[in-house]
Amino acid sequence: GTFEVRLGGHHEFISYESLITRTDPNFDYAIKKPDDVFTPLIFACESPKRKSLIISSAGLFNGSTRYRALHLAEVLQSHGVHSTVVHASCDLEYIKSRIVGIDFIVFQRCFEEQGNVGKILDLARAHDKYCLAEIDDLVFPEHVESIGSVVGGEWQLEEAKFVAAAYESIIQKMDSCIVSTPLLKSY
């Protein structure tokens, strides 16, 4: 069989490698793709100073979730902040049962149309929670056409424009934003 390696999400570098030689045409190898939706992950600490909820729209095995949500939760944990990482499609009843005890919510690279993000944002606002957006790429309407995966043809321009506008929309509804570069900070 053949496998494909992509760095992070949509990138120009892709490597293909054949590891298994198919000699029997009646036999096929198949690997089950991991489910994007994951059960909530809790990063507990003794006597927490604060509690956070981190919402991720990507799957557990996605680089964005690993680097931007799970590592954030680990860092917060090391500073005495109890964190729970959930998928954007997390059951609303789970969120409702915990929202009162949460101090702040990080919307990690998500927009309102993904899963329950819009409903979670409404719930957060109804409970007067501090909300942060986390964005790690310059995915904004005026920069869409320069994104490598759009230029390379992996990401259709119209879809990229929709996503960019959706990111911009949710960021404008946040109390603050976590960014990864000085350029994003200036935006």
C-alpha cells in the first residue's frame, strides 16, 4: 500500500511511499482513518488557580490540535490552570454542565459554523465568560490568495474565502486573541 505524509494541514510538501508490495490482487490492506471527534481531555492540577475550556475543530491526531490545543493545555496546567480540551462537535449538555466553573474559553482555530462552536459561544456569552480566539495562520480574506495551499491548488479559492471570512467573524466577537507571529498580532 501507499501512504501520504502531510506536514500539519494543507502544505506544499507531500511525500508518498510504497511500503507493501501487492502480490495478491484478491487481498487489500486498509487502515481505518481515526475519528475526528474525540472525548473531552482533562488536564487537571491540584488546587487550580483558574479553569479553562479549549475548543478545537480539528481531530485529535491533527497537528493543529496537538500543537495549539493540547500543548496549550499542558502549559496552562503547569501554571496551575485546570484545562479541558473538547472537539467543536462536543455534546452541548457536557458544556452546559461545566460552563459555570470555567473562567475562560479558547476557541482554537474554529468558526461558528463548525460543530457546536456558535452555540458554545452563545452559552459562553450568556454566562459572561472571557473568550479568546487562537489563530496560527494568516487566513484572512485579503490574504487568501497568497496561502500556499490555495496557490498550490490543494484548497479551492471559494472555500478558502468562506473559511477566512468565518475566522475573521469569530475573532471580532472575542475578548482577545492568541496569535503565533508578529504579523498576526499586527492584523
